[in-house]
Amino acid sequence: MAGDVDQYNAGLASAVAFPAYFDLALFVMEWSRNHLYEIRTDTSGNLPKIADFARSIPLNQPLNLTFGPDGAMSLIRTGKPAPRASGFPQVTACRS
């Protein structure tokens, strides 16, 4: 699933903003494998590589990813079914 593109803002005073290195990187989620990828294109628009991103973080089926006005990445993920009669999965949010 496609996530969001980081757009670095050098004038933003934020302790949680992603660094300039990730400017214009697209982050993609793989729900079935619980993984994030960083995708970049070269100046010709070609896709030279797809890089693993934050492999050590347990994602539990990522659903949505976006960058907020403070430059932080926010990620919504599901988890194992909550211990409730409904059996619906638990939804949690993470921020950078």
C-alpha cells in the first residue's frame, strides 16, 4: 500500500521532523509482511532501488502512513485481535 512522500522543510523548527536525507522519499507499506520500504527515483524518473526502512520495528499490519505539518511520520497499524467479545483487531498509532 502506498504511504506518503516526505517533504523536508529546512525552516521548520520541529524536534520530530524527519531529516533532510529523506526529502522526496516515498514510503510504502507491505501489510502482509509487516514492513515499510523507502522508494526513491533518480533524476530521470527511474527506480534504482527499493530500500528496507525501520526493519527492526514491529509493525503489526500497517494500514496508513502520513507526514504531518510538524514533519513527523504517523503510522496507523492493526494488531492482534483485542481480548474482547467482538474479536475486532486493535488499532494503534505511532509517531516518529
